[in-house]
Amino acid sequence: MTALTSLDVDRAAALAAAEAAGRLDDAFLARFDAQFPRLHGLFSRLYGDRADGQEQLAETIAVASTSWNTRPLDLKVRDAQRLADPAWFQSERMLGGVCYVDRYAGNLAGIRDQIPYFRELGLTYLHLMPLFDAPEGENDGGYAVSSYRRVNPSLGTMAQLSELAADLRASGISLVLDFIFNHTSNEHEWAQKAVAGDPEFEDYYLIFPDREMPDAYERTTREIFPDDHRGSFVQLASVDGAPGRWIWSTFYHYQWDLNYANPAVFRAMAGEMLFLANQGVEVLRMDAVAFIWKRLGTACESLPEAHMLLQAFNAVLAMAAPGMIFKSEAIVHPDEVVEYVSLEECQISYNPLQMALTWEALATRDARLLQDALEHRHALPPGTAWVNYVRSHDDIGWTFADEDAAALGINAYEHRRFLNRFYTGRFEGTFARGVAFQENPATGDARVAGTTASLAGVEAGDPGGEDRIVLAHALALSSGGIPLLYLGDEVAQLNDYSYEDDPARRGDSRWVHRGNRARDQYARRDDVETIAGRVFRRLTKLITVRQSTPEFAGGELIGFRTGHPSVAGFQRVGEDATILVLLNVGDEEVTVDPLTLSGFEGEAFDLMHDREIDLREGLTLPQHGFVWLRVNPLGRSVRT
Ligand code: GLC
Ligand code: GLC
């Protein structure tokens, strides 16, 4: 075993390993030269004290080179296109969709049959929820992976997945898959070997003989799934009468965290990542990024090493699958969320703050926290983008910063308790029908599950329900980056409580918003006498207007305040004109006076209603209403 030494020596070792593994391609070599110093620097910081640092780095390069050699030609062509147009995902035509393969379409063949519908909708990005081999029964919706190289047999095969990726690509849709790299399932081959006592694989996980270290770590870690187990560890079965050992398990007891302090884990997972890249995946959703590095005495979330690891994966990607990008899934404090978003780490990221504040504003009828976030927490480094969404497959956590709330005189703790009561139907007069997720009696913490339609008031029969669904999407579709639809929301799919009868799902209330494809509602989508039809018509109108509005490309926005607390506002500045977006979360109609709008020329164009309007008359926003207006700021040259 050899430890890392100097850049030159380690570089020579890496090239020798790559050469031993096969041909060294010129294009690969050029990218290797560009990326290796960075990767070496990261390895030195992460693994400088490991006896096998150099060896694992060299093996990583060998894996990357081999992966490039076997990368299908059409994907190399796609790489070249992406490198020539790195802003591809900033287009106003981008639209994401997400669904479970089994729940939405039965299997991969069923998903393929849905391509015409995805095109009808205008999708350019499709996130298929985890579809890998996973334990039977409980598997966290596939987030417990038993093999990254095998598709769950009930869904299809890896060959079908690559074909599907190619079909999607031919339809202008990029395949997005999860890279569940923080943990494997307890049935993964590595996990089984670790349990059996194979020292190589014991070092792939964090296993301790007794409670001493687990107790020490748990003094500062957060409980993620307290309904499943307290703390961050679970106990393994006892062997030969000895008490069972303890293994790190942040999420469910059958999801075991990988030990990234071991460079062999990085090397192995880089191989799994590149395997997926070569199946035609264009965006990898980096699951649970905040948790990948642990250090005693810390929360073990968002540590500097977590960023270094992402940068190291990014460098490997840039060598062997340069057209692919990373999407960050960090559902943490907003200061931490943005730290993952950069060209060096994840090019795109969920925007959990805007998502949560959309719901916060709808509940309170007060858009001030949302407005502050749009103005102060929306900016991202050039070349990166938010993924803006109304709902995901996960719970809604109230991840706004306590200090942002305090600045508005809001007590964050009390406010979160209110929001949980409101969205779980426990608040008098609420329009929402949701279910609590992972209520923690020790901390009073909880999160919320429920579909968009149920949370917005449709299930309760609230007259504002439909409008709130549209309003929330009007924000996600206009505030920049990639808007992401949870498929089913476009036909106002309601909660599905049948999970309570399913032993494998009963313990996880997120299944309430993960129902099967709402066939009946889809069948009614052209019938505007139905809620499904009206919501579908209004959301597809938003989508088509967005597609033909170049000002919506990119992600920059400038806040616009009307003085009405129930109104959020911002401008999206384009080359020729500006789009003014105003959204009223309140139950009352609001009139924005002419003076407030006097920075614009009088003539404006209402994009949703295809009509000229005169801002000198002021502007009325109905309850739960919004406008997308093309305006000309005074002092800017008028469009010709
Ligand atoms: C992410 C997923 C979530 C899953 C967890 C563990 O947060 O979105 O569904 O439970 O990671 O993989
Ligand atoms: C995420 C989060 C947690 C979230 C969970 C999925 O990574 O940090 O807050 O709710 O996993 O449910």
C-alpha cells in the first residue's frame, strides 16, 4: 500500500494504473490533465493520512479511463453538445417532471408509453424515483439500494433503462436519476460482507463494538427518522452470543451510511456513478449530500469534507462523463443549501426554502418571509440554477432561517408549530389536509406530508383550493431555474390514505402523497367542468406561456415591493423587456396603485390573458391571483 506523496509522483502512478486498465484516449488525457491537480488536492486533504491514498486515487483514475473508453458514442456526442452549451438547463423551455416508475406507470415499459404525454406537457427533464434493486417490502421508496447496477426486477432491466434514456433523449427529455451515495441497503453485497466480518468491507461502513462511540456521536447529531429509531445508529444482530455491534444509520434502520473516510469507498462509488452515467443519465440527483461526512462533536451535516467529496466526484465526472451534471438534495438551513451550488460541486439544486415558504405564505396569507427569501436568498453563482418546485416526494420541512423570521418579529419555533398544525388539519379553519411526518415528541419537531391539491384546500372543499395550486405553480414557473412538477399535481391529485393498510408503507406517512397515477383525473383533463380539467388547463397555459417568454430564462430576479404584505413581487429582466410577477397569497383582492407602478411605462402586456393593460390605472389582483406582465422600465430604451 502506498500513501499519497507529491502531485507528480501520484500523477505518474495514476496514469500507470489507467494504462494497465486499457487504452488511454487523447480526449480523456486532456480532461485528466485539467482535472487531476484538483482531484489530487482534494484527495490529499481527505485522505492524506491514509496508507492506501495513492493506490485508491490511481484506481479511481483507472475506473474513469475505462468508463470513458466504454462510454457509448451517442453519449459522447451529447457530452460535446453540453460542453458547447453549458447553459442548456437555463432555458425558458426547461420543465422537469418527477414520478415513481411503479406507481405512475407500472414499470419501465409503462414509462416509455407515457413519453407522448410527457411531450404534450412539455417536459425536458424526467426524474424517475429510485428504480434499483432494493429489499422486498420496506425500502424507503427505493432509497435503500442493494445494487446500483441492477434495476429492480419488478420494474425492468438495465438494458431497458438505457433504451428508455435514449428514447427520452430523442424526445428532448433528459433522464434524471438518484445517486444514493450516502448509504446502501443492508442487503447490498458490501453490507452483507461487512456483517460477515470481512475487514475490507467492514471499513465501508461505520461499525462500533459497543455504545461508547455511538453515544459520543449522538450527543450532537440530529434524529432524522425518529419514528423508526432514535439516534443515528442501529444495533446489528448478535454473533455467537456477543452483544450486537452498532452501525451508523442516519435514515431507516436498513439504510447504512457509507464510510467516506475510507478512500476505497470513494473509489467504489465513483465506479457506480460512472456506470450510471454510461446508461444515459444526464442529471444525477445527489441524495442526502449533507450527511456524507461525520466528525465527532459536530452535527455531522454539511461538514467541509462533504463539499470536498462532492468536488472530487465532480472532478471524476468531468473526466469521464463531462456532459452530466449534479443536482443537490440538501434540505437544510438556507445558508448551507447554497454552499452546495457551484460549478465545482452541484450545478443545480432543489430550492427547499422557496418551496416551504410558498406553503408558509399560503397558510399565513402573508408573503413577507417569501419576499425576503426572493430578495436575499435567491442569488446563485453564475452558471448554476435552482430547481423550483411546489411539492416533492418528501415531506415539507420548515427550513427557513430563524433569524429571517425574527427580523419580521416572528418566533420561528412557534411559527413552525403553527405551520405543522395548519397543514395537518389541526388548526381551526385550516384549508389544508395533510399528515404529520416524523413527529418528534422530544423536540416538538414534525414535518408535513400531503399532495399539493390536498394541502391547497381542494380536499377540504375550500373555494380557494384550485387557485392556490395555480398560484404556487405560477411562482415555481417564473422564479428562474428549472421548474419541477410532481406528476399528478397537474390534474390535482388528492391524498391517498391506503398506505395505512399496507404494512410496508404504514410507518411512513409520505406515502399519502405518493399515490398511483390518477387515471380518472388524467382521463378528465380536457373536461373543464372538473377540477382536474381546470387545473390542467391553467397549469398547461402557464407552461406554454413560460416556454415563449425568454425573460424567464436563467435565474436572476429583482424584488418588487407593492407595500401589500400579502403580495410577493419580482422582476425578471430580459434583453428587450422585463417580466413583472406579482402574486397575491391573501384572501382579499388587492389593488396596487399607479404610483407603485410608475417606474414602468403605462402600456404593459398581460401574458396570461393575452391583452394590453394600462398601468396608469393601477392593477387589481384577485384573492390568490397573480400576474405575469411584460413591462418596460422607464429610462430603458423601448422595444422596437
Ligand atoms: C432523501 C430522499 C428521501 C430519503 C432519504 C434517504 O432525503 O429524498 O426520500 O428518505 O434521502 O435516502
Ligand atoms: C433529508 C432531510 C430531512 C428530510 C429527509 C427526507 O435529507 O435532511 O429533513 O425530511 O431527508 O424525508
